[in-house]
Amino acid sequence: MPPMSTAWPWSSQACAISGTKAIFTLLALVLFICAAFDPVLASVIQAGADIQTAINSANAGDTIIVHAEEASSFEVDRPLTIEGQGGPILSAALQSPAIKVSSDDVSITGFRIKGVGKDESAKFNYYMQNPAAAAGRRMDEPNSAIVVRGDGFSLKNCSVFGAQVGVSADTVRDLALQNITLESCDTGASILQSARVKVAACHIKSCKKYALDIERSRDVTLDNNSIVNNTNGGILLKETTGGIIQDNILSKNTFGLSLWNASYNQVRRNRADHNYYGILVTAGSNYNNITENVAEDNSRSEIVTGFGIGISLQENSSYNMLVRNTATGNFNGLEISKGCKLNAVYDNNASDNKHGIRLNENRNNLIFGNNFRHNDINAYENTSLNIWNTSIGNYYAVSV
């Protein structure tokens, strides 16, 4: 038997030539594919006061830098980053926002915006004089400074003053507001029918209706915001699920935080003070965890002298957990009222209130392991039948 050759089959000259040709052919094909599908590199565009012209000339993914002290309003209809440097000022007009976002994947930062307040007679006159502008539009839309109708929107380091609505977002996914100041608006931000919303490190103050009005939404994170001195309400979370509301300051509002028919939310480590209601859970809000919040000195004498509630469950709100909260200096530290059932109130500290805890017209709530100390009345129950002791009861201490 002849010896077996150890040479590779393609080590012959003929194979070497054909292999070289194959390599060059493959390399040429790769280069052709790369050339055919190579994306256009993003550009940085320097814009003056006319931002819209820069947007119209930009490609998706470009960055527009705005240096002008005052600039004109604009609409973003393609994925762009728009960065104001030096705080350029934009002005909204009647039924015309300063910024409108109609594209996905838009990021805006660094602008100061003057809004337009509510004026029904001016709106009526506007549409009477401009009937074409009314075509296809709802007549009840507010004067919004920023209107968002695209997914993946980010707004950072901006301020809005004096708008009927500071930021209006409807049916948006992946919305982020960070380090935004909303001041003296009717409503700071209105977020409707949206998902994966994050509002972080924002300052919202002196609004007439709500600081944040969030309705029919899910997966909302409100983190480390300052909600101060809003006439009606701080945060309204209505018909909203899967939220995380944490580490916020809620001060000098009619209510600091209200969950209205809102379920499966986590409310933790917030501070609520000098509100009429610090934290209000109402209208059939179920399966919420209210943990490690501080509700202190909630009273609004201009409404009812000396009256204010730290944390309140009301109106058929059930299956909620109130755990490790502190309520002090309120009229009612903790409160459960009217048709609430199967809530657990555990390991809370309610001290130096008029009433430590007050229950009214409820059944089958579990209250155990709490500290009720130095309240005028530590615990009060009216027309109710609840459970006050399991293997662990509550601790009561009277004022000296």
C-alpha cells in the first residue's frame, strides 16, 4: 500500500490560484455590501434663531446646536437631538406650542420656554378668525408649551413658565422628563395613555390644578421630584398601574399624592408635609404598597383650621399594604374610611397627631404591630369591624 500523502489537497499550485481568486472575490463582495449599507454619519448642525430651517435640512440622527438668545418655535418630525446652549428662550402662542414632537426618538435639552395660559375667549376668537386652523382639531385642547406625540422622547434641563399645560404627552411609549422646572402653569405635565414613563429630579411648583396629571398609563416611575405649592394637587395618578413613586417631596399642595382607581403601584420613601392630604388612596385603588413614607404636619388652615390627613385610604380601596410609614403632627395620622376592606396596616409609627389612626365604615382590615404614641386619641373606630391583633398587637402610649 503506497504511503498516504500528508499534503493538504489545496496546497497544489492550481488550488492555490483558485483559492486566491476566491478570497479576492469574497473580499470584493464584502466591500460592496458595506458600501451599499453604510449609514450616513450623523452630523452636528449649528443653528441660529430659525431652528425649523435647521430641522428641515437635517438627517435622522443629526444633532442640532442652538446658541441664539431667543429662538422661534419648531416641530421635530424626524429622529434628532436638539441641544440649547446658554438657555435659549422659546415662546408658545395661542394654540401653538413652542415645541411639537411628531417623530419617535427625539431628545431635547437646554431650553427656557414661555407658555400661554388658559383663555377661552381668546381661543374662541382665534378660531373664528382662523377657521382653517380648526380643521381636524379638538376645540378643547389646552395651550401647551410642549406637545409630544412620538415614542422614545427625552426632555432634559429645560424650564417652562406660565403655560396652561407645560408638557402634554398622549399615547407615548418611553417618555423621560429629567431635571425639568415647570412653574406657574395650570397643569405642569399632562401624561395620558402612555407607558414606560420616567419623571426624575424635576421641580414643579405653583401650578393651579396639578403638578403631574398622569392618567390611564402604566409602568410610570416618579423619582426624586420636588412638588411644592400647587393649588389643587401635587401628583394625580388616575387609572394607572405598575408605577413606582419614590423619594419625592410633596409639600404645600391640597393633596401631595393621590392614587385614584390606581392599582399595583409602589409608593415608597416619599415625604409629604403641609398638605391637606399627604398621601390619598381612593376610588377603588387596590393592591398598592405604601411603605416607608413620612407624612408630617399635614394641615391647611385656609381650608379647615387644623385639619389635615397624613395617609388616607378611602372609597372602597382594598388589598393595600401600609407598612413602616411615619405619620406625625397631623389631624389624622393614618385613616381608613368608607368601604375599604382587607388592607394591612403594619409596623407604622403614628405619633403626636390628633388621632393616631381613624377608621370609619370599614370591615376586615388588619391593624397590628403599629406604634400609636402621644396622640390625643391613639385609635378611633366608627361603624367598623376590623382586626386589631393577630399574634402581634399594637403599642399604645398616651400623652403625658
